[in-house]
Amino acid sequence: MGMTDRIRAELESHPVVLFMKGTPQHPMCGFSDRAAQALEACGLPYHTINVLADPEIRAYLPRYSNWPTFPQLFLAGELIGGCDIVVELHQQGELQGMVADALKAA
């Protein structure tokens, strides 16, 4: 299975995916930590992929998504953005509804 297929399979299997450095319990960068905290605050399930544990995804995902940095949040297979966008959506009260919509669509 090629990298595009692997990424698509993850996105098709999970309606809410955060590609991050580390895990929500042990984030390995502040940006990933803030994005995970914003998702945690929504109180809804989400899936994470530790890009530090999977160098192939870490190397290929920026080309797939056309987004150069981590974390990257995908809802219903669509890139939402990185830390700043996720935190802003949370602060504006929009993130929880977007996550809920992605979960309903699954």
C-alpha cells in the first residue's frame, strides 16, 4: 500500500484525525499539545497519529495535504488546518460543532 492509500485509509476509517507530534497524553511539541487540548475540550472522540513514530507519514503528509507543518487536523477527510486554526475555531466556539458534524457524517 502506498503512502497516499495509507493516509486515505486512516481518513476514511476515522472521521476526526489529528496528525501530531507525540500523543495527547505525551505531546512532543507545544503546537500539537494546544491542538489536542482544543479537541479534548470538545468532549468528543478523535483519533491521533503520532508522526514521530511513523517517519513515512511525517515525510509524506505535507505533500498530501499541501500543509507544511504539524499538527494537521482532518474532519471527514478534509484538512481543517494546524494549531492556530484549531485553537481559533475552539475559541470561537465552532470546533465542537464541526467535530460533531464530522462524527455524524461517518
